[in-house]
Amino acid sequence: MKFLKKYSITFQLFLFISFLMTMIFFVSSVFMYNYQEKFITKQNNDYINNHLENFVSRLDVTYKSMQIEVEEGINIAEMVFYRNYSGNIRIHTDKKISYDAVNQITHDTNKVWVNSWTLDGQEIHNNYEIVDKIKKMGPATVTIFQKIEDGYLRISTNVITKAGRRAVGTFIPNESEVIKTIEKGNRYQGRAYVVDDWYTTIYDPIYINGEIKGILYVGEKESAINMFKRESKSERYLGDGYAFVMSNNTKFNGLMLMHPTLEGINLRTSGNIEYLELYNELISDFTQKEETETSRIVRMKNKVRMKSDRDQLAISFNNMAKQLYDFEDKHQHQLMMRKAENDLFERTRFANDMDIFGQNALRSIANYLPIQVGCFYYYHEAEELLTCQSSIGISDKTNFRNIKLGEGLIGEVAARKIEVKEVEDIPKDFYKLKTGIGECDLKQLIIIPLVLNDNLLGVIEIASVNIFS
């Protein structure tokens, strides 16, 4: 420090202060850099985590929606099979039918002979009346299986192969999880390989004389999942990031179920060293988030590598979040509608007369819509009259009379069949809803025709003290 002595005290102080200011500036810069880095990293982490939560939620809603469709389908199938028909299959040991049975997994073929089956006198083998009748009422695919030595054989089905033919004569081998579940007397519900594609399915055992001899199946091809894949593959996050799904199921561990370039490849068993290294890296970088039938959805740990400033700062978080939430709301609404349809079906499927049917239908609607008044009008085709069969929120039905087709709003809607009538400007003296403490006016009225195959069955009239959203 001797060289400083030749300078004045003022200059020495100036140098000292300059050095001190430089150090303060340097330390502050390092601190601000670290702070900004942590702040941006946290933003990126939050962005990734929030988006992945939405991704998982959307996938879950899609999957549950398909499950509800299949549950509705098996309800319809069982109603037709056990109610419209007796469900009592008769085995004819004196009549044999031959098949070139094809294993749907290995495609090996062997000749089998099975006993003829009839249901209410109607041949089931190679007869598609029953399965096609069920399909017209809802389920995408329906099959009746018969037990054979090697598994369960499709003897009547509307599952179509890639060659464009019905998959009659194909069978599910005994090694399948479906068959193992059925053989225990249980329902199999979930994802399953059907002939040559993946479906969301339900298989129920068919008992004959107390023994499991067959299966009643309904299934939906995973078209909704495939659409979800297509939509998700085009989405990019933080520049060039993307979401993917890898199976962690024991049988399919390492299989890429959804990925822009590696879908269908098993990273763990492919024999490719790079894929195996990627698998090990993913296992270490990811933690289990949520498990489904065949795979576990995983989310990234708080370990996001920063890229360029443009990638970090040019992301419009609000717009992306809004799009995701809008998409989620849409699927939640669809799921609610499916639940409502299923509830309506369950409440009305075993109704023995029109009074009970109408009452249960109105109660089901009231569970999902804010209605206080409702009426079910049954249509008598011979007389062309509508009569109030059941109601809710109406204490006295004596004022209700028979309504002719085309008469008034009810008759007009019934005559047109396809038009739903909404009325908001309801006169105050139209109807008073009575409660324990007084009366109130109705604000909105909706009239809905009940039509099946262009045949009028009746009319539903519902009303609320509020305007429907």
C-alpha cells in the first residue's frame, strides 16, 4: 500500500470508495442474478406443475367419460339380454357347430366344435339380431362369448376386424387377465385388447345351470383417448417441451403410451442402449402422480433446466391457463351429463308402470337441474291424447286434463316431436308454487318431447323459479 502514500488523502479515499462501490455492485449483481434465476425457475416450475395437473385432469376426465359410456352400455345390454329376452340360454348337445377358432393374440387357428345355443328359441351362433339390437340402443360393440377349452369364443358379435368382417370365430385365450377375472366369477372392467385394437370394456360372466359358460361384453374403442393424444401432441411448453405418458404397469413397464416420436416403444426392453438410459433418467427424474388401469401418470419434480430468455419470458401464462381451464370445464360438463344420463337410466330401467317411470324420471332430472315443478305426459297413440301421468311440485292434479295432439304448448311440442320449447315470460297468475311458508312464481318453463325412432312416447314439462343457466 506504500504506492498510495504518494497520492493525496482525498484521492486515496476516492479509490477506496470506488473499490467499495464496485464490490457492492458486484455482490448485488450476483445476488440479483441468483434471485432472478430462482424466480424464473420457480415460475417455470409452477407453470409445468400447473399444466401437468391440468393434463392429468383432462386425461382422467376423458378416461372416466369412456368408463361411464361403457357402464351405460352394459346396463342396456343386460336389460335387453335378461329382460327383453329371458337370459336363459338353452344348450343343445345334439347339435354341434364348427369354427376355425383364431387366437386373437397369437393368431393361431384350430378347429373346434361347440354345442348349439339358443335364447328363447332363437339361435345365437352366427345370428346378430341380439347384439345388433343392443348396439342400436347405445353400446358401440357387443359380443356373446361361449366357453371353449382354450378360452372364450366369439359366437355373435358386431366387433369388426381391420379386414372389415365381424370377429366371429376369434377367441380370448385363457392366459388373458379378462378370462382369469371371469373364471373367478367377477366382472372385468377396464382397458382390454379386443381382436386387433384397444377398447374400454366390461365383461360379465354368463351362467348356465349355475356354471360360467359364456360372457356378455360391451366395449368402446379408445377413440376419445386417441383424440386426446392428437390434441396433446401438438402442445408445446417452455419452447419445445411436451407432455408424455409412460406405463409403469408391471407388464408394460417402460412402454411409451403417448409420445411425439417414441409412442409404442418400450424403453426398458427395446434393446436400445440410448432408450434404456432415457428410461433410467426418467425413473430418477419423475415421481408417481396418479395410477390408472394400465399406466401411472407421472409429474416432473421441481427440476426445470432454463433455456433462452425468449423461452423463459415469452410464455403467456394467463392465456395458456385460460385455454386449459376452458377445456377442463367442457369435459367436466360432459362428464356430468354422462352421470345424469346414467342416473336416469338406472332409475327408470325397472319401472313396472308409467306412473313409477314418470316419477323416477322427474326425480332424476331434479337431481341435476334446479327445477321445482315437473310433469310427465304419456301419449296414447290410439286416441292421440296426452295425459299427465306423474308430477313433482304439484299438489293437485285434478285440474290437469287430457291434451289433444297440437293443442296448446304441450300438444304443439308433441305434434312437432323434435322441437324443445322454452318459455321465460311466464304470467304471474300462470301457476303458484306452494311452499310451507307461502307461494312463489315460476320464471322459466321447458317442454321436451320424448321420441324414439320417430315415435312419440310422451312429453316432459319442467319449470323453475329461476332462469336456467
